[in-house]
Amino acid sequence: MTYQNYSLKQLQQIDAAHHLHPFTDHKELREAGARVITHAKGPFIYDSEGTELLDGMAGLWCVNIGYGRDELAEAAYAQMKELPYYNSFFKCSTPTPVLLSKKLAEIAPRNVNQVFYGSSGSEANDTALRLVRHYWVLEGKPEKNRVISRKMAYHGSTIAGTSLGGMDAMHKQLNGAVPNIVHVMMPYAYELALPGESDHDFGLRAAKSVEDAIIEAGADKVAAFIGEPVMGAGGVKIPPASYWPEVQRICRKYDVLLMLDEVITGYGRTGEWFAAQTFGIEPDTITTAKALTSGYQPLSALLVGDRIASTLVEKGGEFNHGYTYSGHPVACAVALKNLEIIEQEGLVDRVRNNTGPYFAKALQERIAGHDLVGEVRSIGLMGAIEIVKDKATKERFLPSGSAAVTVRDHAIANGMMLRATGDTMILSPPLIWTRDTIDMACERIGKALDLAQADLRKR
């Protein structure tokens, strides 16, 4: 590889001169210099200086089958030699998206049988918004175009994705969101439950905020509700068991479509192929990406329920939407092989029956008791650690998020790649993690917490 001819300093200088990173303070990055990741194998990543890091984020919620899988490289190579690209416009198709669509329909919830492809989760959510509004136009109800989302939701960083999401800082920078999108409370009991309120009652109250928004706008004006089954980038916020059944009941009562964003939770993360199956949800759309190819190729798939698809086909007319790389044959070939590996190695069952429960137990027994930890929570192989100044009162360190960054930096320095979001440490490891890997992670996280605590005491 040509990068081997460059020193770390040279790569950092070139990076600073020409490369704008996502979600980055570029002034800060240029002062510190980027960490340059050069290779990876299994659950580990390695930087340009040879430092080995246990990857607790599966890249960015996506490398479910781990790094260095020759099978995916070979699938991409074979497809590139046969047909590197052709579009899916002009009434054309290619074999791999056809076969991938069939496979996705087989593993998706039973009412979901159609697929629209893009290259990212943000694109998938743009498509979902367009399609849902188009559906109601076809049904003769163009005024039914409001979408209800949630505060702290993350649905991508395009204009539509940012508008659908509930991140205040992103909205501020957008300086003008897509209209007719409103945001209600998130189902996060740790911070929002009332004194003495049970998880069950809190879940019903959080769901009622959706109903209240529908009633306020008028059901004849509301197109859909969109939500992540588990709020990922917002801090792995897992709703109470009462929440999703009640949201689904409300959507059906008022004839509001139910859109799920499974860009993070899809393809085994929660111990089922989709979190819709984990929570018993029957959605009208499911946005997916990331682990569809384990991150080896950029690909997203919007899974479309029968209700919307039937209207789209029966009413006819052109859906004026699409991407150059919709159904890219190489990306779809990699996705097919990736799903095959997940099946052959039984990774979904392993997460549900083995590593997921062990991960939850390990966090509770080895991390939850630390003085800096207010709460740990997990579902499948995704988890969160709340960093607090006082366990009893849930008081946070100031400035907000600073303590979590301290923990993150110590974790990385001790061989553990973690992500800090606000005051929350989040984990989303490759599904190939074993019990031994989980033990290793907890040991390194515990050390990072001890070192961070010593630093924070000096403030």
C-alpha cells in the first residue's frame, strides 16, 4: 500500500491540509492530528504505529462479522470482474440486487417484502420520508404529510435526515429544517421517569406523547411516526417493554404509518435479524444500512411493507426518486455473502442466547458498581454506561460530556475503542465477540474508569 511510504506525521499533515472529517471540530483535529487506522483483523483494529485496539464500536455500528474476511473481498472481486456496475434505472436490473431483495424479504418481518436501495442510512431515511408522503398522495390525502419523531433521535445527517432526527445542535447548524416534522419525548426512563414511576407506566406515558402530537395536529394531517427501536447515537436508550406495543396501537388507531430506523439495530444486533422482531413491531418501513455489508461496502436498503408497496404498484405513476448507486451490483454481492456468513456462523442466535446475556451480566456485575457509573443497560450486543458525578442524585460532571470524553481517552490509551456521546459511553461490538472478548473489554473499561476517576478528582 502506498501509505507505507509515509510517516504518521506526513499522513496527519496531508489529512489536515485536504480531508474534512464528519462530526468533527476541525480546529481541534488539526491541533492534535488524526489517529490513522491502517489495518484490522477479527475484533481488533491497528493504527499506523502498530497499536492494537479492541473495537467496541464495530467500526461505526456496522462490522458485525469482524475484520479481514476474505470471503467478502472475494465476492466483491468476482462481481467486479463480471459486472462492476450498471444502474437500476430505465427498467433495468442486475442479478445481485434481485437476489438480495429476495433474501431480505425472507428474513424481514412477514409484512415486509419490497426493497429500495441506496448507499447510506441517511439516504434510506430520505427515501422513506419521500415514499411515505408519496403514498398518502396516491391515496388521495396529500395533506396527510406530518411526521412525528423524537427528541435526541438520530436519522442521518442529510437535510431530511437531520430534520427527522431530534438533535438540537444539528438543527441549529441546519438553519432551516424540512417542514412538517415534530419531535416528542424520548423513552428514556433513567432521566425522564417521575419519582416512583414504574418502567411500565413510564413507557405508556412516553408513548402517549406520540398520541398527543397526533391529536394536536389532527390525525388527517399525520403521515407517520418514525423511531429507532433502540435510540443508538442518542445513547443506546432502550425503551420499556410497554412502549412499542402502545406506539403501534396508537399508530393503528389513527391510521398513521409506522417507520422504523434500523440502520444500527438491523442484521443481528439485538439477537434477531431486526429489532422489529425483538420488540414485536409490524412496521410499514424499515431503514437499514451499516451491518447489511458489515461495512465492507456502502449500501442501504429501505424495506417497504406490503401496504405501501401495494398502493405504489396498483396506483402506478412514476416515483421520481433514486440514486446512481441504487442496487449497486458489487455492494449487493458483498451483502449477500455477508448475510450468508451471519447465517452459517449462527451469529444472530449466538447474540440472543449466549453473548448477549453474558454481555448484560458482565456489565452489571463488573461495571455498574463503579463510583462513576450511574447506570448500565444493554440489549443484545449494544450497551451504554452512564457517567455521573453522584450515583444517588444522578448529578453529572460539568461541562456536560467532559467526563465521558475523559473515560473514552483512557479507554483508547489502554487498548479499548469506545465512543462517548454526551455523558454516555456506548458499545456496539462486532457480533463475533466471544465471552473471552467481553471479559477483555470489561477489564479495559474498568481500568479506564479508575484512571478517569483519578483525573476527575483533581478538578
